[in-house]
Amino acid sequence: MGNTLPLEGIKILDFSTYAAAPICAMTLADWGADVIKIESLAGDMFRFFGFIMSCPVQDDDNIQFEMDNRNKRGISLDLKTGEGKEIIHKLLETADVLVTNYRPKALESLGLDYETVCKDHPRLVYAYLNGYGDVGPDKDKPGFDLSAYFARSGILVELPEPGYPPLSPIAGFGDHPTGTYLAGGICAALLQREKTGKGCKVQTALFNTALWNLQLNIATANNTAHLSDEEVNNKVKTQRTNPRSGLMNTYQSKDGRWITIMALEYDRYWKPFAELVLMQPNLADDPRFSNQAASFQHGAELAAIIDEAFGKLTEAEIVTRLKTADIAHEINLRWKEIKDDVTALENGFIFEYTMPSGRQDWLIGNPVRFNGEKTEVRRHAPRLGEHNNEILSELGYSVKQLSAMREKHIIK
């Protein structure tokens, strides 16, 4: 049986660049939508981003572009010409959704701002993604995940232990959840359209997504704002050598592997941890650690005890003991190890993929699946203008018209 594709029959116009919005459109394509990626004659600059990430950037071997643009068709045209604008508006007449992340002035100059588009296409779902939202002083400000998601939200300065400089951000880590959230919003808007017959504007922002993901931490910060930084560091912020709870921390084995333990129910798990993992039953009733409240006051002492114990054991020995005690735990994998993880492979979280060049690489499976079916790549990410003839023929353009537009450099 083929994949269950709930969005079959839905047409999406992907008029976006770089990562977050294209990821939204790719998610919809994975779910069965017919996604048409619209690019300028120069192409999406993200086609060249792989060079920064030490990956190939050839036409038939571009893994970074492949990950965010698989399962799409693609056209390339000069949007500033009358013919180019006419093509866009013909596409809009046939589309269910427009996804874009271009800034307001650029959209207005092309007649693709929401106010203009919704007048002519009231059933269209208009999905807009930017850095900082629709209103306020930063609505026109350029935003990328490294700045709008990581820096503005406080992630870079809040996560390091006290005294350390800001973290280095991770490319794409904010783009992917933001694009996926927008895809969910689009599906809700399409459902609403089935009830009302009218489309709407769906919007999200990188900054908003970061705050949404950080809400537990922001709530804590808002309720400890009266404390000094030193008091916050001592009472609130987690430090590996002085954690809030020694059973929610990361420790290193004798053979150099880092292992995170996560026993949220301290009072339930402390005794089996002391007896079966540490093999120190005398600690089970030690008043410093015998209950959660006491352990919070002696986090550094407990961390030191576990550090010493784990430092004498191999990864395999520690894992065996943790499993015996039924303690939630995880090995801290390196990214290069993910492709060898049995759970990731068997569930399709990561899968081997043959690039158009014939080279083998790896793609990540869509985080949402239907009926347990794994992500299917039905088509590779489009080369620049690869489907011009196919898509424009569907709009009624003749071979002669296509040739004339190529001669005038209106299409690639």
C-alpha cells in the first residue's frame, strides 16, 4: 500500500526563500500536496547554502537544498515582467495556498501582498512567515533563525553555564519548527475554508516560535525577576556540577560517553538508583538525598557522587544498571552517529537517499506520519526551472509561447 497522503488534490504555491517557509511547503508536499516552488531566474539563494555547511552544491547533488525542497515541482521566471506577473496570477487562480516569506515592500511591488491577493482570490489561504510578526517596529526587519530565533529569544545567553560566553547558534534549528507550525496552521485554515468557503491569512514568526518553545523557562524567569543574577544562578539555573536534581543531569562514563539521566519522580526512583545503579544502598536513607526537597539543597554533593561512580564504569555497564532500575536515560549521540541508530532507522526518522547524481546520502523523515507510514520521496528537489514546460502547459501556454518567453528571458 502506498503512503497515505491527506493533502492530495491541494495545490500550494511556494514563493519563498532560504529555509523556514520552504520547510513549511516541503512539509505540505510530504503530506501529498502539489507544491510548485516559484523562483527568480537567479534562483533561491539557499541553493548555495550547502557550501557554508561543507556539503555539495551541484545541480544534481545538493543535500541541503534537497532536505527543504523535496517532493516539489519548480518554475523559474522573471517576476518583474508583465508576462511573469501574468503567470503568477494564473497560478493563483488554480491554487489553494500561497506560502511566502518575502518582506512586505517586495510583495507589494509584485502585487502579492495579502490585501491585494485576497481581493482577487478570496478562497486562497495566504500563509506568511517572517522574523518578527505583522506589527510593531520590527515588522519589516530581516530575520533569520540565528538572529530572530536564537538571539532575540535569549537562548544564546541563557543556556550556557554562568561565566561562559553566548552559545554559537545551530543553523536551521529555529527554521524547522517554525515552518512546521505554519504547515499545521495552513491545514486548519483549509479546514475552515471547507466550512465557510473563504480563505484567510495564516501567519507565524521565528521570534514567536522561539518564545512558544521556551515558555516554561520564560515563566520561571518572570517569577524570579526580583532575584539577582547570582541568586538565579544558585537557585534556578541548572549547572552540571550543581544541578537542581542530581537525577536530572548528565554524567560521563569511564570510556568518555556522556549519559543523561532523567528521573522526574525523584522520590520514586532515588532508592533503586542508589541500590541498583550506584550500588551504594547506604545512600538510600542518607538524609541529604532521601527526598526531593533535601536533594535540591545538596545537588552539588549528589552530582559529585554520581560523577565519581560513573567515571569508574563503561557506557555499557551504566546503561545495564539504569535499565535494571528502570531509570529514564539516554546516550548523548554525536550527529554523525544518528544514521546508525536502530530506532531512528526502523522508524524512518532518518533514511538513506540516492541523490540524482547517484551518490548516497541521508534525509530526515517528516515528524508527522499517517497510519504509521514512513516519509516517501516522490520527486527530488527541482533543479532551477525544471518544470517550467510542464506547469506552464497546464496553465494553457503553447510550445510557441514558451519558446518566445525563453527568448525574452522571461522564463528559464
